[in-house]
Amino acid sequence: MSSPISRRTLLRVTAGSAAAVATAAHAGAAGATAARVPSVVRELEDKIREGMDRYAIPGVALGLYYRGTGYVRGFGVTDVRDPSPVDGDTVFRVASTSKTFTGTAVMRLVESGRLDLDRTVRSYLPDFRTADPAASARVTVRQVLNHSAGWLGDFFLDTGSGDDALARYVTAMSGVPQLTPPGTVFAYNNAALALAGRLIEVATGTTYERAVRTLITDPLRLRHSAFFLDELPGATVAVPHDVDADGTPVARPGYWDLPRSINAAGGLISSARDQLRWARFHLGDGRPLLTRRSLHAMRSRPGPGGTLLVELDGMGVTWMLRPTAEGPRVVQHGGDWSGQHSGFLMVPERGFGLTVLTNSETGPALIAELFADDWALRRFAGVSNLPATPHPVPAGILAGYQGRYTATVIDQDGTTGAASLDLVPDAGQLSVRVEDQEALRLAFYRPDYVRVFEPRGADTHVRADFVRNPDGAVGWLRFSGRLFRRDTAPSTRSAGTRPLPLKPATLPHPAR
């Protein structure tokens, strides 16, 4: 059983451990002594501490690359039951940032001629199919990696811990429904990236995890990055946490568990120091893993655009490609798993990289402030989001969006869950209602694109958009990258389908 620590005690421990770790980090931050730390870095540290206080986050790790210098920091504690300070080598589950390791491994295999981005998946896996065999026969490796494959992405089936877990998972994809034609619509797709992991296995003749170690983590000397904790002996682990009814953090070590079948989509364990090294590799010239051309190819030729927490040009090879008002593109990812939430972004044209790792279910609020809002981008890279000034929309136009929107998830045990939202016109905006209670408000800033606010008006820093059918009617709400299908005459929820909670500032992951 977890024993909660009082919030006051937590904050006292957090302040002390953060000061000690920050002092140690200053001494080793690529020659940046405490006296030379830029004021903007101190601003970021203060913002993190304030966010930890506001959202009751026990532990945070920071990696920052700014003006040619790396900074690594730890704040707070790994576990409220046995408080130990977080430092730059504390390991967290970085969740979906793992996808960028999968994409980079694929690019290494492309360079060696063992995979081709524009060949079909069937070229390498002749038996591969989803519930729509004709559609799945056309899907290319590139579409798998840019999230436009078109099938249901929230497929989290646990197929065991053996070396055949991925092979069994891909076989089970034969029952996954196709939502949109391949290559036409962006929708965040965990299942597609798990499939990419299987392609890596077939191309290398070994397991996904061993392949990534050989192709990436060993050559880059990422000593605190692996898919299994027993490969990181002696590592200090950031234990996942939730909060109780009065906002007190409570350790939830069981949240750590993740099926091996989705390691390629979200299983990597890593530290802020290693994630900073990962950023510096991708900000470099490709050595020692890739040519400069291949590195650039990963963040170019975006697939279909839309939104994924922020507005996107589309996805490259596993990277979110985010436009800015000033022109330079933001290259971004991040990850969400229960009790483990993180952000990761770079602005290659400005030589800027940022990663923040948290160990709490309340972490997404801080991550949204730092990675979806403009604050960090403006201060460190001089860029900002595309303008998005909300304006009221006439009721007659809002009626074209009204209805119930539902997204489904196939969970680890194979059961189906559904998140259903009722969108109702209200005072020039759309009111998002879950079981007749207002959960969010959507305010339009251009046709089909909305900003997401709390019911009382607080900004979530999240954007969403609507996807239209070929006949021009609104067919989907794309929210957190997930497609919610519109039903203008909703019926009751299907028997045997359990309801899912709404989590506005996170990437799709199973709900606890």
C-alpha cells in the first residue's frame, strides 16, 4: 500500500532536494558555472518549481540545450514514500518519445538498404492485414511512421513478455478497424509504431529492443536508456504518482507496467541527461548514426496535417512538425503513460532543445505550459505558435458541428473502451459535455480549428480540429490526435463498451 506524504512536507523536501541537485548540475553543465547561468535558464527553473507546487508534482527532471551549452537539472523527489532527490540520471518512462527512437532505427535500416520508406508494409510482412485487407495492403512504411496509416491507433493489446510479443501483436491487428483511407488523414497511431517495431525485427533478425540497443543507444552511449529496468542496474527510478481527492500525491508503482508489445510505441526508460544527448544528436549532422540527409529527411516531407495538442504541418518520420509565426519549424514529441508524462522539442534553426520529465498524473498541466504554450519557445528560440485568437461563431454554423463524438480504445486485455463527447452550441462556442456535465469549451479561431478551454475559461494550451468527410460534412473531431467519429443522432453506448475519461493535454494512452 502507498502511504501519502503531506503536501507541505513534500514541498519542503522538494525545495531542499532541488537546491542540492541544481547546485550539482550547475557544476557539470558543459562548463556552465552557477555564476554564468543565463537569467532565462533561472526563469525556467523557477517556472518548473512553481508548476510542481501548483500541480503537486513530486519530481521533475530537465534537459536544456541553449546557445551551445547543455543544462541538466533535477527537482523534487522520486517517491513520496521514501523521498530521494531527482537528478539528471534518474530514469523515467519517456513513453511516446520512444517513437522517435523507432523512427531513427528505421532510418538506419533505410540507409543500409534493408527497408524502404515508400514500399508497402506487405513487402516485408506478406501476411499483414487489418480488418480492411484492401486498405492495409496499400499502406507504406512512410505512412506507418507519419501516422496516416488510417486504422485505429489505440490498440494496446498485451501479448505477453516473450520475444514473440510483437509478432503476436501484429497478427492480432487483423481485427483492428480501418477508420480512414491510407495516406489521407493524420491520426495519432500507437498501433502503427508498434508495427514499425516489428518491421525492425524482421529487417534485423533480432528483437526490437536488442535492435534499438545495437543501432542507437549503444553507439550514442545512452547509458541510462533501455526498455527493461534490469538492464539498468542501480538506476534511480522516478516512481509514478497520482493525487488523492485533496491534491496530495500518492505513489502508484503499478502504473509503471507497460506491455512489451507496445515498447516500440512507448516503452523506453530514459533520463534527462540521455534525452538531452538525444536532442543534441538530432540537432547535429547525423554522426555517428545517420547521414545529414537522412537526419533532415526525418523532419521533412510531412504527411497530412492537423492538430496534436498543437497545430501541425504534419508528421515526418515520427517527428511532429510544428509551424511557427516566425517561420522556423519546431520538431517535437513527448510522451504520456500513467504517472509518467514528458515533453521533448527542438528548434533546429535556432539550436535549441528542451526535455522535461515528470512522475505524476498531474504532469500534463506543466508539460502543456512549457511545450504547447509559447513561453519557452519565445524566450529560448524567439518563435511562437501561429496566431489563434478565438472569436464567436453564429449558431447556424455551430449546428454543423453539433453531435456526439466517440473514440474507441482496445485495451491491454482486449476489451473495448469508448470516450464519448457531446458537442452543443453555446454562446458562440461549443460546449463539450460528458454525461451531461460540461467538461471543456471549444472556441474557434479559424474554420474547423479550435482552442480548448476549461469550463471556467482557463486555457489548457491545447488546440483541436475537425475533419470533414468527402461530402464536406463534419465527420470527426481530432482531439489529442485521436479521431472521434461524429454521430448526429447518437444512440446509447454499446453494451460491453466501458466509458473512458477525457484527458485533454495528453497523447493517447490507456486510462487507469
